[in-house]
Amino acid sequence: MSTFLIEIPVPSMGATVHELTLIDLFVEAESRISKGQKVAEFESDKSVFEFEAPCDGRIR
């Protein structure tokens, strides 16, 4: 079995934003996910960003 790790694509939020905080995780370890499913929510000092699964898979 292979493991596929991805970087979370984050839209540009301006030159002054250098970090995000994970504020909510909507899935548990070993959960199966579907493409487009909301997986997590991140926050910067300026906005909230929802991360959706880019493909079907499983959270490890």
C-alpha cells in the first residue's frame, strides 16, 4: 500500500499573512473522504479558509 501526501493549497492572502491556524477538522483518522468534501477549516488574521479534499482517499 502506498501513501500519498499532499500540500494544502492556500490562496494568497496578502504579503502580511505568513501562517494559518487549524480551527476545525471535520474528519477523523482512517476516515474515507470524497473529492470536494470539506476536510478542515483554517484561519489567518484576515480570513477563514475551508480546505476540500482534492481527490477520493483516506485520512491517515
